Amino acid sequence: MTIDESVNIIVSQMLGGVMLHAQLSHFFNFLGLKGYAECQKYRYYEESSSYMDLNDYYICHYNKFVSDDRVENQNIIPADWYNFTRFDVNEGIRKNAIKMGVEKWVQWEKETKAVLEQHYQNLIALGEIAIARKISDCIKHVDNELAKAQKVLLKLKAIDYNISDIMMEQEDLYKKYEKKIKEIELL
């Protein structure tokens, strides 16, 4: 596989992650989970920045555009939900949706880590050490995010997706990620 092919796959995966976090933010907002929504919004901003950085790096060092034509829409929000309002969401729907959303987040991060690792190895094999190091930084970021996502999933499983417990933490999560977003905006 060529460097262009590897980078195109990586960038497409990154853009897919940006789309995933945007959809998850909207999804959790619709469910009335503003803390989870803000967390995903923060991830959206962080991953958008990484996506832009890698594109800029490739343009500046390889003098080419990166194609991101392999991006798949994640379709987190079920199609029939577009016919409902937030008032139509009951506890059972909310509980199942939280489970599905967080599991999708964990699954995505696992897939992304595997894609990045595969193409990191390819770039090393091609002797493209500088860009491979850039991808290594992305792998570390994704690995940390995966650990955080798995921690959320394990916590939710431990409380059996108890809506009262989940709702109680939303304000604190919202404040935490609102502050982190403001810090990003200052950069």
C-alpha cells in the first residue's frame, strides 16, 4: 500500500470520527443528557483539530491534497427518531439509547485504533518515519479516548444504566466539558 493510500484511509477514518461525535452530541442532547452531549461535542472539536492538523501536515510535507472519499456516515440517530420530539422519549427508550450510543462510541474507538495501527506499520515499512510519528501521536490519543469510553461503559453497566444516577451526573459533566471546550477555543 502506498503512502497516499494509507493517509487517505487514516484521514477518512478521522473524518468519520468527527461525524460520529457530532451525531452522538446531538443524540445525547435529544435524550436530555447534556453532560454526555457536551463530552461528545468536546471530542468533536478535538478530533476536528487532529483531522485538520494531519491534512495540513500532508499538504505542507507532501504537496498533495488528502482524499477523504472513503468516509461512511455513521447513522447513529435511528431514522424513525426524526418523527419524534424529546417529549416522546420515555425511560426505556432513553436507557436503551444510552447503551447503544456508548457501545457505538467504544466500538468506533476500537476500530479507529486498529486502522491507525495498521497504517502506522505500513508507513514505517515504507520508511515514512516522520508521518508515522504523527500517526503514533494519533494512536496515543485514540487509545486514551478508548480507555475513557470503556470506563464510561463499565460504569453504566455497573449501575445497570440507572437513569436517576445518569441524570445526576449530567450537570457536573456538562460543566467539566464546557470548560474544556472553552480552553480549546483559547488556543
